[in-house]
Amino acid sequence: MNTVIERIRGEAARHRADLNELLRIPSISNNPANKPDMDKAALWLLTRMQELGIKSEIIPTPGHSVVYGEHLEAEGAPTILIYGHYDVQPVDPLELWDTPPFEPHEREGAVFARGSSDDKGQLLIHLFAAQEMLAARGRLPVNLKFLLEGEEEVGSPNLKPFIDANIDRLACDAVMVSDTGFFSREVPSMLYGLRGLCYVEVLLRGPNHDLHSGEFGGAVANPVDALTRMIAALHDGERHVSIPGFYDKVRELQDREREAFAGLPYDEAEYMKDLEVEALEGEKGFTALEQLWARPTLEVNGIWGGYAGEGAKTVLPAEAGAKISCRLVPDQDPDEIADLLEKRLRDLAPPGVSLKFVRHHGGKPFLAEPDDPFVEAGGRAIEKAFSKRPVLVRGGGSVPVTETFQTVLGVPCVMMGVGLPDDRLHSPNEKMDLDQFHKGIEAAAWFLEEAGKIK
Amino acid sequence: MNTVIERIRGEAARHRADLNELLRIPSISNNPANKPDMDKAALWLLTRMQELGIKSEIIPTPGHSVVYGEHLEAEGAPTILIYGHYDVQPVDPLELWDTPPFEPHEREGAVFARGSSDDKGQLLIHLFAAQEMLAARGRLPVNLKFLLEGEEEVGSPNLKPFIDANIDRLACDAVMVSDTGFFSREVPSMLYGLRGLCYVEVLLRGPNHDLHSGEFGGAVANPVDALTRMIAALHDGERHVSIPGFYDKVRELQDREREAFAGLPYDEAEYMKDLEVEALEGEKGFTALEQLWARPTLEVNGIWGGYAGEGAKTVLPAEAGAKISCRLVPDQDPDEIADLLEKRLRDLAPPGVSLKFVRHHGGKPFLAEPDDPFVEAGGRAIEKAFSKRPVLVRGGGSVPVTETFQTVLGVPCVMMGVGLPDDRLHSPNEKMDLDQFHKGIEAAAWFLEEAGKIK
């Protein structure tokens, strides 16, 4: 492995240049105007993979394409399926970016660009690891499959059907996902659990047109006001979610998990300082890490209605709406939670408004076995590259495909994310730490090496 | 008066032609591009008033000019100040007009044009009444002053300073305002009360940047969620405003007012059908007309925060905001109510968010004495012209200048509006009913006659 690691270090400048090339493509999956950019990013990946000798193709779906590749020349060795996504989040509010989101800018030991950490930087570490291993040795210690999707940021609507339709082709011994981060720079970690997601939209309609608030205000139900009341009623005073049945299927934390979380170097004061807030606010009876990793939530992601311009307009708005999402924990089911939420909102809607309930994407929560040999191989790989044994943690976000891989392919899913907590995923000034990026390539190579030893 | 009324009827065609001439001038006060049209409308009025022998001048303000005129030849008789405004609302959406807004078009017994009812048609009835009285008799039964402003549709920013600076010049026994309408065509009415306004904006800030709702949701206060809770807490379950002290200065409805409102032909089913709502929602213990005319309200005019685009974005927003306004009734004070609202919102804001409170414009409520001799003279004038005794009503909107006249000049304000509820003020296809216009001139003449008898 010395030769491989040396080569990885020697090629650092090229890895960076390649990363920047991919980051320059504005592959925002939720905007139809960026469809050509999505195709461009897929083609960029296809070309790179083919240059490496990975048999690759772009496979269309009803949405954005999947880039799929295979390198199956390690007979008798395990097969690893590497998953990543080449699409990125939207960039608004654009004015809050210090440098343009699609002009990668290196400063403070990091590269700043949309998608740098989520997930272009992280999917490339595996491509570069394979590339340098092949260059150094001419062969890989495992069989590799790459599955790179373009719809992760819009809920992967076409990925499950794709997996269902390609079970034989995707057959493997483990799936590797690098789309998360370390507990902190000083505390490398392996993630064994993630929350699921249920994302909906609620639209309220009051009168058939905007009204003059003086002529009509006081007698006619205002949909913005109704919406605020309905949303406020979705939590009680202790920040428990007030939806009948919401907690019924929640798997309670085990004592050893609570103890493990409590042993982590989590500094609440520092956390608040970073966010510039004077207090945290979460479900009563749980620590912040428990709230974030092992408790379900209900969050308003957006709200709108009426006049939001300069100055004053005395309007009684005809419509209002909100985006609402729940983070779910095992064994909650996104469809069941959407049903419960819809029922609750319909119960709360006053008679003077009509309600439309739209379901966006959802995803099931994920929980892995920490002592699975491939998960352990991931742990050893991180230890080799970062010189510290990773701690086992859970995460608050959602990578719904992890649960799909476990269920449909019946294999373990190894989460070897090398991002950092301050990477500002989905926010202005997203960045990828360059030390994490380069060591991540080493860890990815170590993982292939360690996984190759598993019988 | 027979000669006067006959003359008014004989000159109907000319009154209409003159009205159309003024309506052709696009005097939109909020658009700097229409400044020459504003000047043109002022000059048109000046010329007309001078032709009548009214000593008139155009008086510049920091905004649009005031047209001021005097005819003070009825020694010993009362002095009436007639207020009106020659500016009009913008016309968008233009595509919804059946005929162009500044090409007056007569159909269905009405003239359709922007400003026809609000307020050019209504200010001209007083000019034409004076003109025909002078033509028929050579003299007027009262002393007349005209105060015609060009900034009513932009909140009259320069009118109060103008009145303050010209108290002696504007001295009078009563102010006449025709800028409102009848309860219905069949139910002539006199307005004796209007609501005031207190308009504010509240901005909440949570974390210092938008966060990933998975990585942070559950532990960090969400400002949108906080805002919905705060707004929801501003009303109780019976739609009373939950702000300590809010109702302290509210003058309760008198029994005779409740009885008068209850006697009006108000059809709640028809009202709901027009708005396409299945229920009304207002403060418990009051009828819809009481809620609209005599009870204060708190209304959310707009709300925003987080993601409002297509599809889903899993963001925990850093900021949220809302425009909130209260309609006020005597003797509530806009500044005091803003203080109470600010205090209440600060009390409700959870510790994880910071609050900014912005005050927009306000206006005091207006209430006249229904048995004031000049108000009664207005009532008799309407009865003579429309052959029906007008009912006494209040209005839900705000015409802040009415309160200014009462307070600064210390005189009663007579609201003799002859518009109709379906005049579509501020909307496409604004119109002035021609029967109301011509009879309005007769009513204006009768008012001068009746007011002249007041000692």
C-alpha cells in the first residue's frame, strides 16, 4: 500500500484540478433549466471512468440519468458497490455566497463551491482511489461497481425503481456511501444510523381573491393566520410533535447508545456560538445529540403568503402555503407519517379555508450493524488514513437510498463520509476541507484493501 | 332650489363630458413617470374653479401639488371645506380591463375608467353643484373652500404638514368628504365612523445561516416555526386579540348602533358566496358588520421565510418575517397599539431567536357625532336627492385625513360618499354609476342649501 499512498499524495494537485472541473458544472437537479448541466456532469463522470478502464455507461431514467460503471477483475474477491450523487442543491440566496457557487475558490485550506462536500468531493475520493491503485498496481483488490445518481437532492424518485429493475446487475457484498461527515475534525467517526424523511407541502385557500384588509378584515378567515395556528398546534410546549400516533413506532434508544453519545466531546456552548444563537430548543427529556440523531422532528422548511415586498400593503391574502418535513427514526414509515400529518392538518384547518396537501419525497430511516465486517473494514480504513480510531455515531440527515440498499440488495451499507460539520451543506458557502478530501482518497484506497481481505 | 335642481338636470350632458375630460388624464400618483399628468390634472381643476369665480391656486408640496380654492361671499353663513383627491391608483393588471382605464367608456348606466368613483367623479359633484347654484342664483348659501390633494393613494404624506401650516386659511365649520359609497344602491347611507390602522413588520433571526434540516433539526430553534407560534398566540380561540391592553381604549358599540347595524339588509350567505368561502371567522360575540366596522382586528398581511420554490428543500431557515396590521376603532391610538404589539411579540419570542420590529404607517380611527348639525344636513341632502332617508353606517377601511380634520381643525367631518359597493375601487374596471353621479350633484347642492341654514 505504500506505493499506492505515495501515488495518491503525488497526484494531489491533479485530484484538486479534477474536483474543480466537476464543481464548475452547475448540476442543480431541481431546476429544469439546469438539465443540460446535469447531462454535462454525467458525461464528465462517464469520460473519467472510461479513462480508468471502468466499463461505464449513462443510463437514462424518467428523470436525470444514472452513471453506472463496473470493474470486475478480482475473481473470488468481494464486490463493492460505490454509491454517490452528482447533483447538487440550489444556491439561493445567491447574495450570501462570498464567491460564486460554481466558481470553486480555495481558501482557508478548503475549496468553496456548491456540491464540494455534498457530494462531488466525496464521490470522487473513490474514483481517485481506484485510479491510483490501478496506476500503482495494475489491478484492484475487490470487484467494483459504481452507481452515481443525479436525483439525490430531489429525493431519488427514480433510483429505487432502477435498483428494483437491476438487482442482478447491482449484486454485491456491500455498498459504500460517502455522503456524510466526521463528528469533528479531531474525532473521526463512522455513521451507523440515519434519520428518514417525510416531506410535504400544505396549501391553504381562503377567499377567491386578495381582499382589502380594511373592508374585509375581521369577518373573513385569513389563510396566513389559519396556517400559523395550524403549524403552531403541531408541537406542544415541550417540543413533542402533537400528531396522534406520531411516536407509536419510534424505537427507543438503547442504554449503550445513550452512554456512547454522552461520551462524545460535544460542546453545547461552542455549538451555539457557531450558530450565533443564545439558546437551543429541542424535545424535552433528550440531549441535543439524542434530539439530532435518534428523535423524530417536524420542521417548517418554508412559508409564504400575502405581501412580502417593501413597505406596507393592506391585503388580506387569498392563499398561504408551507413546506413541512419530518425527520424519522426507526421504525417510523414516511407514508404512514404523511397520512397522520395530513389527518392532523385537516382536523386543524378552520372552516373558512380549504386545504390542499401535496406529498413530496420521503425516505425510510437507516440503522446498520456496527460489527458487520465491511463496516469494520471502513473503520480500519479511516484509522489508517486519519491516524485515529473512528467513533460510532448516528446522523440527523437522511440518505434514503441506504435503507433501500439494505432492504432490496440485502447487503450492509458502509457510511464512510469524510465531510466536516461546518461544511455548510445546502447553505451558502458550502466547502470541502482539502485535508479531508486528500486523506479521504487514502481512506477509500485503504477500504478497498481491507475489504479485499474479507472472505 | 327648484331652479337649481332643474339646471343641474339640464346640464347633465356637460357634467358627463367634463367628468370624462378629467378621467382621460392618467394622474397615477405613485408613478414618477406620471408626474406631468399629475400637474395636468391639477391645472385642469384650477382652470375649472377659476371659470366659476373660485379664487384658486396650485400650491406645491414636496410631493404632488394641492389645488386650493375659496369662494367666501356668504357673510355670516357657515364655511364648508370640501376635500377630495385628484390622484388615482395604478391600473395593473391592465389585461383585466374590458376597456382602457383612461378612455372613459359608458355602458350599463355607468362610466368605466380609473378614478371614476375614487375620487374624480365624487370630487366633481361638489364643483358642479357650486357651479349650477351660482349660475341659477348668482350666489352660494355658504362660504366654500376646496382642498384637493394629489397624494391620497400614496398615504397623503404631505397633507398633514400642509394642514398644520395652514390652519387659519383652512378654518371652517365643517369638512365635507365624498370618497366612500352607499351601503347599496337601494340603501343610501351616511358613514360616521372609519377604522384606524397600525402597520408593522416583524423579523426573526435564528441561526446565522440557513441550516440543513437533517443535520440541525430538532435541537436548533427554527424562526419560521417560532413566528407561527408567536402569531398564533396573538388571538385566543374566540378570535379576540390576545395582546394585554389591546381593548382597553375600545369604545364599545352603543345599543342604538347595534340595532342600526342589525337592521341593515346584510346577506351573509350572499357575502360568502361572493368570496367563495364556506364559513366566516370573526371575533365571537359580534355580528359580521360589527366585526368589520366597530371591532379592532389583527391581520397578517404577509409572511415569508425559508424555501418557497418548486419541490422540496430541506432547509432550516435562518430568518422569517411577517407584515402585521391592526385595524383600530375609537379611541385606540396607533402608536400605543404598536407599543403593545411589540411588547407582546418580544414576550412571545423564544430564546433561540432575535427579533426586529419595524413600524410602518398608521392612522387614527374616525368617529363623527351622528347628530352633529352638519352630519344631519348631509343626511337630509341625500334624502332630498335620492328620495330615501340614508342609514347611518360605519366602514372597515381607513381615511386617515378625516381624523386629522377633526383633530387639527376641530370641526366635524361629513362623509357623503355616493359610490356603490361594486365600483371596484383599486381594481380593474373601476366605474362610477351615472345615476349616482348626477343625483350626487343634486345632493351636493342640497347640502350647501341645508348647511347654509345652520347658525
